[in-house]
Amino acid sequence: MLFSFISTSGRMSGKHLSVKFSFLQLGGATGIEDEIFARLEAKARAQLDRLTFGRLKHETDVRENVKYCMVDLVNAIHADE
């Protein structure tokens, strides 16, 4: 699954921090607060799911180009808000 995470406590867990670290390593925008990042990531994931008719959400080995697309979507949504 892309950059997906589940938060029940409202704070980022170890998995969440790992996801954000991966996002930053792939060129994601820095300085995005954790709660804002969670919302942006969910929006980008939903948009990518719509564009691919839900085909990507079940992939276990996500292709590198899809990861970069996800980073670009998160960055674009962040810049647009």
C-alpha cells in the first residue's frame, strides 16, 4: 500500500514516522506538520485510487514511479492549499 497509515490516537506512530521519512527521502516537501501530512497523504491516495480505478490500493510491491507520483501529488496538494 502506498503511503497509507492509520491513526487512532491523533499522533503519528512509529509507522507513520517511517512513512513520512520515506516521503521526505523521495523529495517530499519539508516543514509539513504531521497532522497536515496525514490529511494530504489521504487526499493524494484517494485521488490516485480514483485515477487508477482502485488498482493500486491492493499492490504489495509498489513501483518506484508510483511512489514518486504519490510524492508529487502530496506536494501539489500542499502547494495548492
